[in-house]
Amino acid sequence: MSDTNGQQDFEQTDGEGSQESQNQTAHKKVPVPHKDRQHPDREEMRLRVDCAGHLLARRLYKSDMIRLMKRRFSITARTCERYLSHARKVRAAERAKRKGMTPEQLQEKYRADSEEFWEAVIRGADASLRDKMHAQEMLDWLRGLRPASEHHIKGSLSGDNRPPGTSA
């Protein structure tokens, strides 16, 4: 079959020509990718990742970075997040290369430095109990020992608790 755009509609069939099997599979169409969708070339991709890297360097809020990239490149928020993720990896690789390490080695060094800092806070004689407790929480977080967060939703939107003018 062919639709008005010249794209083929593919139907899944079981190989049997029975009327019943054709009726059951007529509703199971495999989606066809958009042929008209524009994909950026390598130069445009590099430009977008560089832009994301500059926004990361400015330490903007993620929502602001996404808003700016959406406006500049006319792309979706999810695509912006992909460019930001790629830019983070590129920036990490560049930092590691400057220090003569792999990104994984550099990340492990940063983790070790953080642990050393927070352990020094705990050992410090002039640190308050509050500072030491915060340092222990940070160490627990770095080591993956922090318990899972619980999310509590206050109130309910069912029954009599619905705002006026809304129906069930």
C-alpha cells in the first residue's frame, strides 16, 4: 500500500492468507520514519554541542540552557538534553586530556579529593558538630551509602478534596 506522501505502509502478517488473520493484523502497522525530517550535518552538530558546552561553562540553570537552545536551533527539549549530555562528556574528556588522564581516572581522582576534604572536616578540631554531621552525610553520599529518598504527596485530589470547579 502507498499513502499520499509516497511512503509505504507495512502490515505485519502471519503468512497465512486467511481473512481472519488479515483483519486482526490490519490494525498493527509498523511506523515508518519521517523522510522529510532534517538532520544536522557534522558541522551543525559540532556547533550545537559547542553551544551547549558554552552554556554549561556559564553555569546556567538547565531550564535556561534548554530554553536558549530551543529558541536558537528550533529543537525539542529532549534533543537539547542530548546535546548537553554530549557536551558534558566532551568537556570531561578535554579536562582529562589536559591532565594526562582518562575521564574515568580523573573522575576517580576528584572523588578521592572530595572524600579527603570531607574526612579532614570531620577530623578538624575547630569544626562544629553540625559541620561534622554534614561532612558525614556528604561522605555517605559519595560512597553510595545514602538511603533512598522518600517522596510524600500531601493531600489528595480525590473525593471531597478536589478544587472547586473540577469534576471527578
